[in-house]
Amino acid sequence: MEHNNRTLLEFRNLVTEFRTENETIKAVNDISFTINKGETVGVVGESGSGKSVTALSAMRLIPNPPGIIASGEILFHNKTGQIIDLTKLPENEMRRYRGNEIAMIFQEPMTSLNPVYTCGNQVMEAIRLHQKLGASAAKARTIDLFREVMLPEPEHIFSKYPHQISGGQKQRVMIAMAMSCQPSILVADEPTTALDVTVQKTILDLMLKLQNEHDMGIMFITHDLGVIAELADKVVVMYKGKIVEQGSVLEIFSNPQHPYTKGLLACRPPLNRRLHWLPTVSDFMTTDETGNVRESDRTVLQVTEQLTLTGEERRRQHEVLYAKKPILQLRNVKTWFSKKKNIFGKSLDYTKAVDDVSFDVYPGETLGLVGESGCGKTTLGRTILRLIEPMSGQIIYKDQDLLSLSPSVMRALRKEMQIIFQDPYSSLNPRITIGDALMEPMRVHKILNNDKARKEKVIELLHRVNMNETHFYRYPHEFSGGQRQRICIARALALNPQFIICDESVSALDVSVQAQVLNLLNELKKEFGFTYIFISHDLSVVKFMCDRMVVMNQGVIEEMGDADEICSNPKTDYTRRLISAIPKGELEDIRASMARKRMRHEAV
């Protein structure tokens, strides 16, 4: 592999294995690529493709046992011009490079930050370890870093604990920590997954700014090709531990060669057309019983054109849909939380999470609730089900005002009204099997006569969400994120509901798994006649799923109307900002981004 004086990191024929008594799994299988100064290399693929294991191999953070770097080289070109094979370094020497010259931002900032130390102390610790500064100098440097990553009130954030700040702010603290020693290479592992599109855009702009200032190489791991289009110079596509394709970002997006790359590109819900079904990787490649991959020669455009819904088809659907009487009516709903009380316990000030919200939902409709974190969409979804009690207003479901019902009557009605939560892992009990988790609500609501009949029903539901009978006996930790989300969908279906709230139910999934889950939700809606409220911060997903859209901002409705109309002709600045922040991955955007990068490099 060639290298020049701009080369920072080279992966040469790297093989990383996980060994057990029964088998050896090659998580990374003979991969080679290079990262240069000032260059961003995007590593993309689904969960299990080997992206994160590649990053952890470079950081020498593979847990051993069972993991081991079996062969190959990871060559780091340090600031003095030496070339060091990181795979051969003793741990005490590797510690000098890790966090100092090669830094990493992990996927989930809440689990990466220590909950018992303040944000400031955690960044200070890294500075004092590697730069040997005193406490006051390290504190001043930390506050400067917080200012550099555009955290509001840096001195205030310094003394805050991780749970006291937002997800976007936690991610900026992680970036500050990673940048504290001015590393040559920044490894970013899914750093914007599950963040609002506006916060994500801010984080991406910040990373590009820091890269430009420090001539840093970035290895950016993600499953979202839209993000890669905005950020990367080169793309490495991984599938089952191998690199199936690599090239410049323009080459990969304009002319993908491998069917897996085509599938990843096609899975993203487009903003410029409405599809009645999202393509998946299986539309471009299928595996037969012997494990051989059969490839399709269809292009992304050919597949999406076949799945496009015409304006006339949609108009006819809506004529039928909106001729019906609403199934749900919200009238002036207010959900306020007390922020400040006097000594007698009387509230003096409130956080107005939902403030005077009114709209109707029609039978068989999917209504989208969109907005940034803190806009009130999740609070509103839980208020509708009375999981949070509102201060005032009316919530009328099938001509009954839910707020006037007793707890026992409301509990009985809840079998008709279900919710699929954002994080499937935390909404499943880790101590009970999936079968019991699905049977439990059926027992509570006395659906079917005995557990034998319930078990048959649960197995039928598992098949319905593309899982099988053996999964009945397994525990939540034995499944992937996409499988857990399917289990939560099956649990919602167990009570034969008519109305389902999906609260950010696909936000943390791979784009290919997300496409499968969205298709499944639409398929079930057609089969059972469900009505959905679909809560998300991702307008492209909402546009694909929803008939109408409600845009919320700080507890109030910014605008409401046809989903296609809002995306193509937003009325308010807030909605325009949300739409402009969506990484679209269009070729003209990639060319414009490349031109901006060239101008920045020339200016430097």
C-alpha cells in the first residue's frame, strides 16, 4: 500500500477474531485502507459488518479474551515521522498514544461519561494525564475547549453532571475530551446516532471546523450514508467483516458497484419522492441456502421508480381517509411541569412541555409528530395515553373524553391504545424471556382462556414480525436492536389494538433495518387497519410514513398539514431549518461540499 508524507494511519490486511471454545468469528477479515491528514474516511455498513471492531482494533480496545488481532498491521505515522505498528506495541506504550495522538468519540455519550464526576473534571483528567498540567491550567484549558465546541455557558457546564445536560451537549463534551490533546486522528463511532437533525448538523459542522484548524484525520463510522455524503472524502463499505467497495464519496454515490452499497443507498427514505415501500438490501442481493450471494443488476433509480406512489394514487387514498369521522380529537391540551415552588408547595413557574395543542386523527391515518428534542412531542404522546396527566384540555377517543375516565376504565381501554417506545432494550424486562414479555399483557387483560392458547398466539405474532418460535425462550440481551424493536411491535399487537403511538421507534436502527421495520409497520397497518401517531425528529422518515405532519416547537404547533406539502413548501423558518438540516446525499450537495473543502484547504 502506497503512502505519502500526508499519511496518518494505514490498515494493512487486518484480521480481528473473536475466539470461543466452539468457533472462531472473523469480525474483521483482511481489510486494508489509509487515512491521510485533513481527510475524513467514512466507514459504513450495517450492525455486525465490522465497523466498530475496526475502530477498536486501531485503539487497541478489543477485549481479550475473546477478541484478538490475529494478523495484519495498523501503521501509525506519528508527529516525529516514525511509523509505528500499533498491533505490536506493549499496553503501557499504547497508552501514550491512545487519547493523546489517536482519540475516539464513542457512540453513546451517556455510557461513555462517568456519572459520578462532573463533565469538567472528566475532561480535566484527560488533559492532566497526557499534558502534565496543573489543576488551574487544566481547568482553564477545559473551559476553552467547551467554548471551542460551542457549549452554552462553558463555566456552568463544567460543574454539571452528565445526566444534567442534553444528548447533544454530552456529545460535545465527548468531542472536547477527544480534542483535548490535539490528536492527529479522531475516530468517531456513530457520534450522531439518535440526535436531532439540527443537533447532528451542528456536531458535523463542528468536527469539520476542528479538522480544518488542526489538519486532523477523521475515521467516521456510521450506517447513515446521508451523513457520509456531507462529511467524508473517501468511503469504505463493509459487509460481514470485509471491505466490499471503497472510493471517493462522489464515486460511491454516483456509481456504486457492489449490490450491498446500492442497497444501503436505496434504503434511505427520499425527500424528493413518495414511495409506497422502502427498498432493502435484499432487493439488490439475496443469499441462497448454500450461503452464495445472488446479485441484482438493477440500479437504485430503477428500484425506487418502481416503488414510487403517484400524486393521483395518494389523492384517492386521502379522499377515502378524510371522509371518515376522527378517531381521536385533541382540544387545547396543556401539560405543564412545575419548575419552581414556594415554601407551601404552590407552583410559581412552569415548563410548558405541551401548550394548548389541538388536532384530529382519522381512522387508518398515520399522523407524524416532529420537532427537536424538548419540543414536547414525546410528552404529548404519553399525555394522549394518560401515562402523563395533563393540566387541562380534552382528549376524545371514540367519543369518550379520556380525561374524565376512572383509572380502572382507562386501564381497560389501554388494550386498544398501545405505544412502541424509543429504546426497546429499556422497555423489556431483562429477567424474563421474550415469550413471557409478550404473554404478560395478555394475562393482565384476560385475552384468551389459558397460557397454552396465549403461547400459540405469541408464536403467531413472532412469525408475523419475521421472527421464529425459538425466540420465545430467549432473553432481550440475546437479540440485536432491530430484533428487539420487532419484539416490542409484537408486544403492542398482542392486545389487538386499534391505535398505536410509535415514539422514535426506529431512530437508533441501521438504515437497512429501519427500512424493514418501517415496511413492517405499514404492512401491519394495511392488514389490521391500525391508526398511528408516529413521533420522530427525522423528517425524511416521517414523510415516508405519514399522511399528515404536525411540527412542534417548544410545546406549541408551528405548522400542520399534508406531509408532502410541508416538506416541499414549509411555511415557518423553524420547519425550513429542520428540513435544511437533513443530510440528503444528493450528488449536487456532494459536489458543493467538495468545493467548500477545496476552498478551505487552499485558504490554509
